[in-house]
Amino acid sequence: MRFVLRFFAMAAISAAMSLGARADDGSDAARRLLFETFDKPESRLFVDAVVVEGDAAVADWRQGDLGGRAFLTRKNDAWTIALCGGDALKDSATLERLGVSKAHAETLSRRLAAEEKRLSPDVVERFSRFDGIAAVEADGGHSPFDPHHKPIP
């Protein structure tokens, strides 16, 4: 009986550690960065989904009447918002062109699609309103080297 109890206790601890690792995938830190960069008292930001795979993430966001997706990268546990865009950022081929491995790009794309299925179609439609792709500066502005909405190669 002691062996059985020990076995179940170890299984429970293992499962809890696994869930903890999954919850600590970096999505909370990525979400915080989006809020710190774009949320304004006069124009609240809503982040509806963040999916992380390796050191890349895609987040769905809404602000006012607009919305879009953000592509984030992580280096040494610090997230950076690299780009904002619309539908292109849900495509695995686009993510690959941005330097994400094929396997991670496909996983990000698949997981983002699954997250978006849980949202209202009206909300998801807003993510498509961002026209093209725009590089993002650390302060949330657009890069002078990448005029607003310049397509990626």
C-alpha cells in the first residue's frame, strides 16, 4: 500500500511540475511587454491570445477599433516585439521567413488557429485589420527603416 501511495504522489508531483513548466513558457512575460508598450489609459489594449514555441511567440491584440498580431522573439529570457501585422503572422511560411524553424513555425500557426477558434468571429476579424507588416521599435513606434506596413520579402 505504501508503494502505491508513493507512486501516486510521485505521479502527482511530476504532473504538477509539467503543468508548471507549460504555464511558464514565457507567454505571461510576452503579454506584459505588449501591455507595457502599447496599453494607454485613453486606448486600452486587449491581448486575446499568446502562443509560444521555443524563442518565438505570436500574440493576438485589439486596441480601439483596430487589431492585429504581434511577432515576438526571446533572447536570454527577455522578449522583444519584432513586428506587428495581420493575417500574415498566422501563416507558418511567414514565420519561417522571419527566422523561426519550420517545426516551430508550424506549431505556432497550428496553436494560434486553435486559440482563435475559441474567440468570437468578430474579435478574430479585428486581427486581420492590420494592413501588412510593420517593424516595432522598443518604444512601440515604427522603425524609420521600415515604413508603416511595408511587406516582408
